[in-house]
Amino acid sequence: MRRGIGWLALAVVLAAAPAWAHARRPMADAARSANPVHRKADALARQRTEVQRLQHDVAAQESGSRADAQRLRQQDAEIAELQRQLQAAQQAGAAAGKGR
């Protein structure tokens, strides 16, 4: 009988341990957040993380903008070349028309 009670007590302790550990965590978090130094350190860490995320976003946008600008320069060069070809064709057509 004693062995049965011992095993039962052990089972109760093992079953309650996770709940007890989980219940203590909010108390530790509450104690940490009650300390103004810890609150400021946590806020600073969150702000640094946000700054890093924003810097990454800006870098990605700048990279996209540079790629877009390069694409536009290339299109401008192609348009200029097509305009030169059109003008040359028009001049050649006008010269051929005069020669008839």
C-alpha cells in the first residue's frame, strides 16, 4: 500500500511540475517588467529591431529603384535609336520621292 501511495505522489508531482513552472513564468515576467530599467531595455531592444527592419526595407526599395532607373535608361536609349532610324527612313523616303 505504501508503494502505491509513493507512486501516486510521484505521479502527482510530475503532473503538476509543468503547470507550476508555467505559472511561475508570468511572475518572473511581471517582476522584470516592473523594473523600469528592464522596461527601458526591452523597449530599446524592440526599437533597435524595428530600426533594423526599416533599414532592410529601405535598402530593398533603393535596390529596386536603382534597377528601375537602369531599365528606364535602357528604354530611353532604345527609343532614341528608334527615333534616329525613323528619321533616317523618313529622310530616305523623302529623297527617293524627290528623285522620281
